[in-house]
Amino acid sequence: MEQLITILKLKKKYPLGDTVIEALKGIDLKIYKGDFTAIVGASGSGKSTLLNLIGTIDDPDDGEVYFKDINIFKLNENEKAKFRNEKIGFIFQSFNLIPVLNVLENVKIPLLLNKKLSEQQRTDKAIESLEEVGLKDFVYSTPNKLSGGQRQRVAIARALVNNPEFIIADEPTANLDSKTTMNVIDLMLKLNKEKGVTFLFSTHDEKLMDRVSKIIHIKDGLIL
Ligand code: ADP
Ligand code: MG
């Protein structure tokens, strides 16, 4: 199997008053193309820190992350922004939709940086992505008109709109009821199986853990 992400001795500290919190104490991990992997651990164990570092949302104190053969922390800020935007989709626990924008406009956001696309091409891509998640009839609704599950589907459509190979999802079902959780998992699995999108997500959710190809347990900033 093709190796997609290689993490080597990754460390991250946060200053806290007079002390320092070691959020990640040296993580080594490999993610292969087509994986559907869950990171499982108690609150505070370092899941979000790890996902944010892989997504270049934050910088480590030590260690390396390779995406294929790109050493991502060697990229400058512009290159990182481009990498983040083109190669990775993000899904968050709280959906992170912009309330004053409608569904279509929210999904178009990752396309705005791509100056090669016309406005019509952006719209077409966003609608295609919304079709994929079953929300074509809601393009002009604002997020407050949608249920939690529908909002997370919009976020998934937004994550998909650049056709990324890799999606990072930080507790994607934490704010959803159990039925909606199943729907969202089914959708992510469909994208994994049919489009070959590699997923790495964090969860506490037993329902999700049953369905994944690999589980990684993390505790106090270390993989068990
Ligand atoms: P999880 O996502 O597993 O709940 P986090 O990665 O959010 O864990 O947090 C790991 C540790 O780092 C926790 O002790 C948390 O309090 C601390 N932490 C996370 N982000 C920050 C921050 N921005 N500043 C200070 N401490 C942080
Ligand atoms: Mg977290």
C-alpha cells in the first residue's frame, strides 16, 4: 500500500502559566492511502493537537510530518496555505460553517483561493460536492435552517470540494445524535470506498470505532 503520511517523533508543548504542557511527547505514525483510521483517547490526550499539526494549522516543537515526499514543516507560509487548501479537507466537531453565508457559499470557500477557476466553475464544483452528500436541495439555505446532521454534511461537502486525497476530521460526530452519527459515518465510508479518500479522525464514539479499518490509541501525548 502507498504510504500517504509519515509522522516522525512529533512533539508539541504549550506554555501554561509558569509550566509547560507536553501535548505530544514523540508521536510516530504511518497513514496509508485508503485508510479509514480513528484516533481514540480521553479528552486532553492530544488528539486535536496531532490533527492540527498534520493539517499545518499549527507548528510542532520537534519532529517531522511527510505528506508523500513533501516535508510539510519545511514549506513556507504561502506554500503551507496552498498545501492545506488543495491537499487536505477538514471537518470539525462544531461544523465551523459561516452563519451569514448560504450552503452553496460555505462550500465554495476553499475554492476562492484558486484564481484559475471562474465563478461559474466554483458554483458547479460546489453543487457537485453537495450532490455527493445528498444536499442539492438546500443550496440556498443558511446553516441555521438545517439540522446538525445536515450541517455536518455541508462541512463534508466543503471538505470534498477540492477533491482532496486526505480528510482530517476532529470528532466529527461529537455533536450529533446516534441516528445522525450513523448517517455521517455511512457517508464518510462511502467516500472512502468509492472515491478512495483517506480519512483520519478522532473520536470517543464507540459506534464509529466499530466501523474503522484501524484504531490508534493515544494517551498523554503518546501512542499506546
Ligand atoms: P484532545 O483533542 O485529545 O482533547 P488536545 O490536543 O486538545 O487534546 O489537548 C492536549 C493537551 O494540550 C491538553 O492538556 C490541553 O489542555 C493542552 N492544550 C491544547 N491546546 C492548547 C493551547 N492552545 N494552549 C495551551 N494548552 C493547550
Ligand atoms: Mg480535541
